[in-house]
Amino acid sequence: MTILDPLAAPLFADVAGDIDVSFEFFPPKTEKMEETLWESIETLSPLGPRFVSVTYGAGGSTRERTHNTVARIARETGIPAAAHLTCVEATKEEIDQVAQEYWEAGVRHIVALRGDPPRAGEKYSTHPGGYENAADLVAGLRKLHPFEISVAAYPECHPDSPNPSADIENLKRKMDAGATRAITQFFFEPETFFRFRDDAAKAGIDAEIVPGIMPVMNFASVQRMSAMCGTDVPAWMGRLFEGLDAHPAARQLVAATLAAELSRKLYAGGVRQFHFYTLNRAELSYAICHLLGVRPKVGAEVVAA
Ligand SMILES: Cc1cc2nc3c(=O)[nH]c(=O)nc-3n(C[C@H](O)[C@H](O)[C@H](O)COP(=O)(O)OP(=O)(O)OC[C@H]3O[C@@H](n4cnc5c(N)ncnc54)[C@H](O)[C@@H]3O)c2cc1C
């Protein structure tokens, strides 16, 4: 290989776009946020996502809002909607009731999670009468209805896990309980994902593992989130975002470039499914999908007026 070889391969030229994408949103708190969310869904829906998902706030704090958002997506768009659901501070009966309401609203996909302790820094403890963890929740949902079920996976190991192999065993338990696929926590180096995918395959996990891609909108908040969930933020990323606080447009361009480059490397390693943490903003995810060759699909459903 000569030093000129990279120049001979234009980045992102003729990327096939033969990928499946999904988008994650959070339930809006205010009318203004609700507007932004629907604009984002409207922008992203022509890309034909295989599903969009809506998160569930700590301790069920967004129960109503998550339900309303997911039900509205199911009602007004042709996009399959997935509802996140956690075990935190609720009995099995209460959680089953929420899942039942989803089923009745036409929602067929649940992202089943244990959730985090309601007060940051505390150790997680199971609610009396509640589901013990995500694997237990998956088994409970399976008994209720034939939901499609996604679960969480941690390429850099969940902070509560004693070691990476225990974490993989935990993922295997979730799959064996009936999960359809795993979606990963965000990460910034492609090797992190490839290593994890290999380890999961060695443990006999043959279900889809979809990388969760986090475009960096605000570097300081990504650093904070990463510290909490054990995601490594490479030093070179810090240097790239240095000096951009007062330059939001430049920051967006840098963020899109980084996330697209990570996705391109994952694609080169055989990944064909991508899940984007949109933070309810469409532009970055749209740009990244575009760079990966995804174009609006003729006839793709758009949000009803
Ligand atoms: C794609 C994705 C979406 C998410 N969406 C949300 C959301 O909408 N709302 C929200 O509040 N949080 C969300 N989270 C965060 C998630 O709730 C936290 O990471 C939580 O701490 C773990 O949830 P889990 O489902 O991975 O738990 P689990 O898989 O149940 O377990 C997490 C860890 O706990 C330990 N553990 C579990 N069971 C046992 C056991 N029996 N014995 C020993 N150790 C055990 C293991 O170390 C395991 O790695 C999301 C995370 C991801 C990756």
C-alpha cells in the first residue's frame, strides 16, 4: 500500500445505502419540544426507518408522555413504533398493564430494559413484586403477547457488571428469554463494537446486534453521559471539539463527520443495521444516513398532516 492509496478512494462515494436504520426519540416535555419532535419525525420518516423508538423516563416518570408519543406515531405514521419500558419502581402487574395498553394501541415492539435507580448514585434494587431485571421483563412480555422485543447491550460493559463476560452472559439470558435483537449503548471506536460482536458470537448469541450511534450535539454533555455509563471518550475527540462551543454550525459538521465515519467503518466490517440516538433533532441523523447512501424512499410514509 502506498501513502497515496487513501486518496484514491473517495470517502462516502457510491456508498450503497443497503442498510436498515432506526431512530430513537425521547418524549417531549413542552409544546415547543413536541413541535420539534414531530418536525424531526417528519424529516426522517421518508428515509423509511425500520422502526422508531421512544424512551421511558427514570422511574416511569414519562409513562403518559411515552405512551402518547408512541401511540401517536403508531396512529399517524406508517412507521412501526417501539416503546421503551423499564422495571423501575413498578410491580409486574403495573408493567404488564402498560404493555397491554401498548398492544391495544397497535404497538407491537417493546425495548425492554431494567432501567437505572431513580436516585443517581444509588445501587439498583428490584421493586417488591417487580421484574428483577431486563431478562425477567422479556420473559414476562413474552407471556403477554407476541411482541417484537429489543434489549440493551454494552460493548464497554455495563457499570453494574462484575466483568465483560458476566455482561455477555446477561445479554445471552435476555436473548434466551425471547428478545429479538440487541441495541448497543453508544461508543466511539469501531473496534469496540467488533470486539463485542465477536465475544457475543463466541457466547452463542446469534441475534442481530445493532450499534447505537450517538451524534455529538454537545460535547460536555456527552462526556457526562459517557462517564456515567462507562463509555470511553477518546482524547482525539476532545481535541476535535475544542474551541467549537460558540460555533454550533461548525460543531454540527464535525459531529456529522465523526458519526458518519464511525458508521462507514462499521459498514466496512459488515454492519447493515444502525440505530441513531437523535435527541429529537433530525438534521445530524439525516446527514449521516445520507452519507451512508440512504435516500428518501418513494412511497415511504410521511407523518399525516
Ligand atoms: C438502547 C438502549 C436504550 C435505553 N433506553 C432507556 C430508557 O428508555 N429508559 C431508561 O431509563 N434507561 C434506558 N437505557 C439505560 C438502561 O436502563 C440502563 O443502562 C440500565 O442500567 C440497565 O438496563 P438493562 O436493560 O441493560 O439491564 P439488565 O440487562 O437487566 O442488567 C444490567 C446489568 O445489571 C446486572 N444484572 C442484571 N441482572 C443480574 C443478575 N440476575 N445477577 C447479577 N447481575 C445482574 C448485569 O451486570 C447487567 O449487565 C437504555 C440503554 C440502551 C443501551
